[in-house]
Amino acid sequence: DSGVTQTPKHLITATGQRVTLRCSPRSGDLSVYWYQQSLDQGLQFLIQYYNGEERAKGNILERFSAQQFPDLHSELNLSSLELGDSALYFCASSPRVNVQETQYFGPGTRLLVL
Amino acid sequence: AQTVTQSQPEMSVQEAETVTLSCTYDTSESDYYLFWYKQPPSRQMILVIRQEAYKQQNATENRFSVNFQKAAKSFSLKISDSQLGDAAMYFCAYRSAGNNDMRFGAGTRLTVKP
């Protein structure tokens, strides 16, 4: 158990809908990262937040957005969902923002878009 | 852009034997970090081992060790005394010292035969 929690574990929705994925980092960690793992794209970095501020952006679509709240939990919002958005979405956390820090991954949220 | 290549989609090893998983990466940077993550059927991403590029000594964690060849841009993972619980997908990852964007390889599925 990494100490990172993600809810829900599974999510099934329809095309065109909007969903919110939630992540609670390890106690004391200030950085949160979001990743998408799909069959065709593999594991991709989406976005990082540090202490409430966006810190780094990867291959995140404009239909996706994220935020980190004062209590440090983070939410990833996916809108206008398409079939291709079906994937496993991971959240990871680290103590601060330094690149040498290890990222600890949560169990993931499996999203299925029908 | 940095890319990570795992040329072995699948590997198999006999229990108690040793297996080596290959990883190569492409970068023009001199300072970076390399990781091996394990993803068992539970889908949780678990850090196996990490290597700082500035360190010449190969990292070791119990039965897991790496062969880091910086000039060749190669970062292989050796698993000694393989156990049934080692069966999983293994991902090699690269992270620049300049940003938090972690790049993953496509993964190698390791099967351990009893």
C-alpha cells in the first residue's frame, strides 16, 4: 500500500459525459501527478500539481482539467468523453517538487466509456 | 523528446533462476533519473528500483539490480532468484532532471514458471 488513495476504483459512463476522479496523496506529500494508461498509448504523464499550483503539463487533452485543493487532494475532470478515453488513470504523489523524488502511485481508477 | 524503448514485450523465467529485462532510452541530457516499476495483476504501480544518472555505481535492491550503461543509454533490470510473485508487467521510466515529465516504455510482461 503506497498511501495514495483514489476513488472511485471503477467508473462506467457514456460518450459525451463528464466525470471526476479523485486522489488523496500520501500524508505530507505536496505534489500530485496524474497519468493515463491505455492500450494504444501506454502510460502517459498528464499533469502535475504542487501545493495547489499547476507545475508541469504533459499530454493532457483540452477536454481534461485538474486541480489541487487546499487539503492537497486532487481531482481530474474529464469532459465530453470519447470511447478512446477508456483507460486506467493513476495518481501519484511525492513530498515536494524535486525531480529526484520518487513518485508513489495510487491503485488507479479504471474508466470505461461506452 | 526523450523516448524509452523496451524491446522485449514478453519474457519468461523459471522459478529461482535469473532474468534480465532490457531498456534503452534516447536523450541529449546529461542529468536524469531512471526507474523500474512493477505492475502486478492488481494494476498497482510499484517502484522496484531507481538510478541517478550521475552515479556510476549500479543500484541494487535485494534481488533486483540494474546494469546502467550511460554511454550506451541502456538500463537493464536483473532479477535474481526469481519468485512467483515477481510475475508482472515491468516498466522502465525516464525522468529528466529539468522537469517532472516521466516517460515510460511500453512494458515487458514477465512470466515466472514454477
